[in-house]
Amino acid sequence: MKKIEIIPYPKKLDLQLDIKSLVQEMALANLQFLSGDKTNRGAIHDAVNGIYLRGHSKQSIFGNPSLEPSNKYNEPYLECLPTIKKFLSDFPAKIIGRTALLLLDEHAQIPIHVDADPHGYFKKTLRFHVPIYTNEKVYFYNSDFFYHMAAGEVWCINNIARHGVINDGDAKRLHLVFDVFIDEEIINYIEKVQPSIAIPAKERPELMEKIGWKNRELPPYLRQKKHNNLNR
Ligand SMILES: O=C(O)CCC(=O)C(=O)O
Ligand SMILES: [Fe+2]
């Protein structure tokens, strides 16, 4: 089954992460975020600071996903965050992939992009997002729609389709972001999830202007609009 068939649009799962316990654990763990998300994710993620909890990009989980659920890919911080560790071990998928806490600056964007890697890791995995700190001015774009994700909610997105994030709020946004290797259990789980509220991107051209990385990556209707503006 292709990823686009499994996750044709973002889905909010019937699961919650216990944010209250997690926030207490995070305070105790004294987390040190790496500035500029120095994790091979490219310049588009300049506004993101990250902490890897599992499967850092240099580890073989990406190059050669041997599909072993081994703890050897865990990073030390994961031990300080038992709420996340338990959540991942209870998650309806056998093998958890790369896992990180990603902090997005206030008044910042992750421009529209498609995740790509030479090993096909992103084709073999599904990407999940769980907001920890967020605000109503954070918009997640995926395939021509915007989504609001509230704290503690668990969302699956399609990261090999176009996606990006805007944080227009005055505070930083923190997400737990993790991948799972596609298996039957997660496919069955995702299949049952009903569609969530989505805002068509064409209704929010000002947001699209903010996260359109390059003109050629904007959908045709916005390319046209830009062109018209130039002619005026
Ligand atoms: O929200 C983020 O920090 C990362 C979004 C993204 O590009 C992804 O999940 O691939
Ligand atoms: Fe991405």
C-alpha cells in the first residue's frame, strides 16, 4: 500500500499524550535544544531547534532500516522523558523510527517542502506530530489545506506530500515528532480515523505567501495571483 493511500490527508488519532506529566519531566531534564536544528534537515528548518530522542540522522535506522525495535537507537534524553517512552511503546505500530522534539520560533515558518532521503526511509514510515506548546496562530500546511493541532493531540501527516508550518504567534511552538515504520497495525488504525477540520489553503492566500518557499512550489492559483500583482 502506498503512503498516499494510507494517509491521503492529515488525520487526528483517537489518542492523547499526557502533556502535564511531560512538561514536568521536561523541566527536570533541563533540555538543551540544538540551534538551527543541526540534523541534516536542510536550510528550510533554520527556525527550528531540535532534540533527538531516537534515531539520530547519522544512525543506521535511516540508511538500512533493519526493522528492529531495538533500544540501541534511543538517545539519552528519552530516558528522562518516561511519558514519551511509554507513549511510544504503547503506540499501535511495532517499530518507532526517528523521534525528536522540535521547537519552532515565534513569528517563523518552515517553508513548504517535501521530505526526501536517499534510502526511501520516508516512504517506509509515517510521520506523527504531537503539539506540546502551541497557540492558535500555528498552522500546519499539508497538501493544500491548513490544520490546527491542539496540545496533546496526535496527528499523522504525509511528509512526502507538500507540507510546511507557520507560527504567527508570540510564543515558540514545541512538537513531539516521530516516525513509525508502516505495518499492518498502524494501517488498520489510521484507516478508521475520520477526517478533521481543514482550512482550504486558497481561503488563506496570505498564509500561503508566508510559507511558499519558491514561487514554483506554490500551487497554480497562487502563482497566477503573484503574476497578476506584478502586472498591476
Ligand atoms: O513542525 C516541524 O517542526 C517539522 C515539520 C516538518 O517539516 C516535518 O514534520 O517533516
Ligand atoms: Fe518536513
